[in-house]
Amino acid sequence: MPRALDGQRLDRVVALVAACSRAEAAALVDEGAVAVDGRAVTARSHRVSEGDVLDLVLPEAPDGDGLPAPDASVEVPVVHEDADLVVVDKPAGLVVHPGAGRESGTLVNGLLARYPELATVGEPDRPGIVHRLDKGTSGLLLVARSAPAYDRLVAMLAAHEVERTYRTLAWGTLAAATGLVDAPIARSSRDRTRMAVSVRGKEARTRYEVVRAYHEPVAVTELLCRLETGRTHQIRVHLASIGHAVVGDTRYRGARQSLPLPRPFLHAERLALEHPVTGEPLSFTSPLPADLAAVLDRLA
């Protein structure tokens, strides 16, 4: 780091080096895409020093205007639609939006074919998307169909005003019938594709409730998990951190031959919120998919 930048805030330095806006630089820092002397730093206010070595992981530049191509071949299972809001029951295996080398075949491509007006809502590379589900996670997902709804939903999610409940199966037997995992989450400094509990992370809270404990052929516990925050891989990271990884989760030590499953046992079962434009109370429930229900049928 040159002497002229000694003592400057990290987000300002990233903006200068990457020739991007301050907001874009702040997002890179938040996502763990910036390392100082080989260590990921997620504090925007971190002050750099002369001689520091800065490493950036920059997203690939999008083609054209960055808007994904509509694709009517992508099935979009809609459970609710109105002028401002769409609720989708996403199947496992479907990626939510393009990125990381995947340009087509995502939920966003299918949404744009069905709702062309989404092209002007939210971020160009992920129009209408206000939160995500991992590829292997099934269940309910909110999509904004209008700009006012997008702005309001983003604010509601940030203020924890959307109730999101997941059904999952975790390894082992939990000691308490209910609990709260309150542990900050950051991108792993060793593997940028993984998240981890870390003192340098953002606050993250997951409440859980035991539905049923099973003991045969293996000890596992069915849980309802409610997100109080919405960090990447939050439930998977939190349950793994307390020794009860999600069954079938290859990334966080949940895949075991004693109960094989081709994807994490994680389903976004319920959404409850006030309509972002009308204020009407809304709630939606998605039944457990057949592949996960079949796993429970084998347990006792």
C-alpha cells in the first residue's frame, strides 16, 4: 500500500483501487472479498497502513446491461401473485439467480419470461430478488414485482419484519426443546465459498424448536428453525457450530453414509409478513417435498 493511502478507510481504498463506487466497495468488504496481508477483513472502517498488501476478489463483469435472458423453459411454481409481489415455492436444485459462471436456467430467467416488468425492479443481475435460498434448499421465496414493493421488502427484511420458518433434520439429539443460536457469521478466510462463525462476522440469530427426536436407524432430530437475521448459509452454519449439522449437508459436515441424502434436509416451510404495499397480513405454507418426507418415513 503506498504512503499516500496510509491511514485511509478500507472501503475508500477499495473504491479507488477497483474503480468502483463507495457502495460497491463496501459490499465487497462486507462479502469477505477483500483481504489485507492474506487475511479477510470485513470491517469497512479498517484503516490500512503503508506496505499492506491488498487482495480483491472481484465479480466478473456482466455482459451487456447485466440483465439475465428470459427463459420460459424454467418452471416457476407460483403460490401467490399480485401487482407488487410474487411468492414462489422453489424446488431443490434450482439456482435463484445467475452468477459464478451460470448465466441461464435459473429462477430469475424463468421469472423474467413470466413477468417481463421485473427487468426494472431491483438490481439488474437479479431483478426482483430480495432474499435467496441456496440451490439445495426448497421452499418459499419472496419476489418483488414493483419498485415500491422491492424497496419496502428490503427494508422489512433488514428490520426482521418477515417471519421465515424452515423445517430441517439435524444430526444427534438436542438437549433442549427450544433454543437460540446467537453467533456472528462471516465468510471463511480459508475457503471463500464457505461461511463460518467468527467474531469478525455480522450478527446472526437462529431460533429452533424440536419437533421430534428419532433414534432408529440413527439419532437425528427434526427441527423448526426461525431466522431472526438472514445471513448466507445461516441455519446450516449455526447448527453445525453447535454440533448438530444438517443431514445431507456436504459443505458443513452433515453428509454421512448412515443416512445418505443428495441435498441438505432444509425446507423453507413458512413465510408471514404484511403486504409491502397494501399492509394486508399474508402467510404462506409449503408442504415438505416428497424426497424429504421419504427420509422421515424411514425413521423411528
